[in-house]
Amino acid sequence: MSKLKIFCFGFGQVAESFVNKLFYEKKDFDLSITSRQETHQIELNNFKIISYQFNNEKFDKSLIKKLEEANFILISIPPIDGKDIVADFFDKNLINIENCKWITYLSATSVYGDHKGDWVNEDSITKPTSSSGLSRLEAENKWQRLSDKKNYPLQIFRLAGIYSNEFNILKRLKNGKAQIVKKDNHFFSRIHVEDIANVLLKSLEKFKNKEIYNICDDKPAPQSEVTAYGAKLLQIDQPNTIKPDEIESEMLKNFYKDSKKVDNKKMKTFFQYNLKFPTYVEGLDYIFNNNI
């Protein structure tokens, strides 16, 4: 395979994990990323990367040349004030992306809203209850309209709740920042960031235009169950239990409005992918056993 030319709008934990996977697999690639700051250079694994300024007020015009050279464009910037600033940028600027093999928009399973603990798949009705879920669905629709209008090769990944070696329930328990919220029939799906990176890697060679995939593990579970398992691993007492109406964080309140089990069969079948961490048990065991 010739050198991969990759452009990442945003460089959070998913994009960084994906790029680290490219290093690990010894892929030959060129990478450009964006941040809200003035254009600058960063270093990752002794690899120099230009980070172009891109925000909702201005952007570095020199990024357009890199964008037009790109084979793969990953979009991980969330909506800002309900708007997808990357989709707006593509809509307003004449950008020739004939070299592009895919645009991947990272959405979220919050677009499904509340299904009262039932299973949802990519064909299920989307009825978001939170402002972030509504913004994500509008962004998906905008990207789909752009794909139709400009013939962009597009796939949408609806990500479940992300955990990683850096951000996980074990660390929150150790820091005393974890609580158990008591709510019956509250199911939630999650995914280790490394599994997202692995699916992105698979999609470099396996892509189908205008498809949506749920990216989640095999075991939707109540947050209380995951927290209890984490406390058992750490051999500490479970944290205090509170009721949903006692939650102070607005974001966390929104989280407990929705209950659903997210189906991942389409992802596993199309990408022929076996999850590294099929449930939270394997994920937390790995983090615990490696003293992460």
C-alpha cells in the first residue's frame, strides 16, 4: 500500500489512539491534524505533525492543500452550539477531495434517545432526548446531505460511552469521584478506545459508502454493575448510592434519561472484527492487571 495521507479534524483520545495504532502496525503515513490554537508543530512517537488552526471563528487556509491531498479524513470535533463546524466548512468552501477514500464522522449512540432498556440497531428510530444527542443527529443529517450533494465517500460511527487506560471507572473509584446512581432498568453500552482504533484501521481497506455503524462492545450493562465490578477488583467498598434526582451534573442527568442496549452485529460482521475487549470485564481486568 502506498503512503496513507490522513487528515484529522480534532485530535482527542480516539484520533490519537488511531494514529498510535498506525505506528504500532508500522504503516507508512503522512498526518495532519487541527486544534483551536494557532498553527504549530507537535511531536508524537518522534514523528513531527503540523496542527493547523481550525475553530468556529477562523482557520489556517494552508490546511486546504493538505485536505485535498488526503486519502482519509477523520472528524472527531463535536458540535459547537448545536452546529457541526466541519460540515459547515466543507459546505461553504470549494474543496476538491477526489483523492479521498473515506470521510468518517464520529457520532454517538445518544442519537437513539431512550428506548426503555430495549435493543437498538442502526435501523432503530432516532429520538434523542439530550441537547448533545439532538446536535449529533443534526450533524449526521448534515454530513449525509453533503455526501449526496458533493458525492463524498462517507461512513458514520455511532460511538458508545468511551473508556480507556487513562479514563475509566477504576481511576474514578481511586480518586473518590465515583457514585452509584440507583435507577432500575438503566442499560448503557460502552467501548474501549483501542477497539474504536482497531475498527478505524480495518476501515482503511474495507469501506462501504453511506453506511452507519454502532461501535460498542457486546455487553450493555447498568453503570452500577460496572462500578461494583471495579470496586471488587480494587478490593474497596462500593461508593455511596444516590437517586437520579440527586445528581448535580446536568450532563450526568441527561445520561440517566436514556436506557438502551446497543447492538454491534453490523460492525463485527462488515469489518470482520473480533473485539479486543468484548465486555467491561475484559477491559477493566486488563487495566487492573497492567497497573494502568
